[in-house]
Amino acid sequence: MFNQKKQDKASINNEKPKQSVEVLTFLGMGTEFKGKIIFQGTLRIDGVVEGEVEGNDTLMLGENGIVKGVCRVAKAVISGKFRGELLANEKIILKNNADVEGKIFTPSLIIEEGAYFNGTCKMSEITKKVIEQNNTEELEEVVKV
């Protein structure tokens, strides 16, 4: 009886902690960034970003966030101001307070009532292939340099 409790504690202590799949990166209000951001998991932007944003999961642009440039992600949830090209190989959601001008490439687009979008949108399975091809071409360019 007492030995069993010791064994249970020992097995608990020997267990490896589960690693979280999602990494949450946050750029808060008052933060300004110029350049290229590469992230894994979820990135939330409430500051100002000018340049490129690339990630394998979700970009969340908060109400106070501003992005000017090119974003390549799996999913995007936009509540702030975006100017440029937004490429998502899964879906893009423009929340009711989103302010977007530019080009959107995605197989799935959701625009809530009240969102502002001025630009072009291309939606198809071909779009997903184009996004993947652009990422491959960029990798090849990096290798050439």
C-alpha cells in the first residue's frame, strides 16, 4: 500500500512535461518593428510592423495593430489596419473593425459586417499552390545568395 504511493510519485516525476504545440508571440502597443518576422504558432500584433511577416500558423492583428507589407501565414484574423499583400493558405477573417487595403490571396475569406476592404482578392485551390510556390522560390533565392 505505501510502496504503491511511492511508485506513483516516482512515475509522475519521471514523466516528461508535455510540450505546447502553439507558441504565442506578442508585439504590444507602442512597439514598432521594421524588417522580417518569422514565427511559429500564433503571432498577435498590437503595435506597428513594416516589412514581411511569415508564419506556419495564425497571425492576429489587434484593433490597435498596423501592418504595412507582405504577410504569408496559414490563417489570419484581422481587427486592425493592414496595407499590402496578405497570403493565407487556409483562411482570412476580417473582423468588424478591420481596415484592409491591398491584395488578399486565400481559399477562404470571411468578412464581418462593418469591416473595410478595398483591394483585390483571389480565392481558389490554385492560390494555395501559388503561396507554397512563393515560399519555395524565396528559399531558393536565399540559397543562391
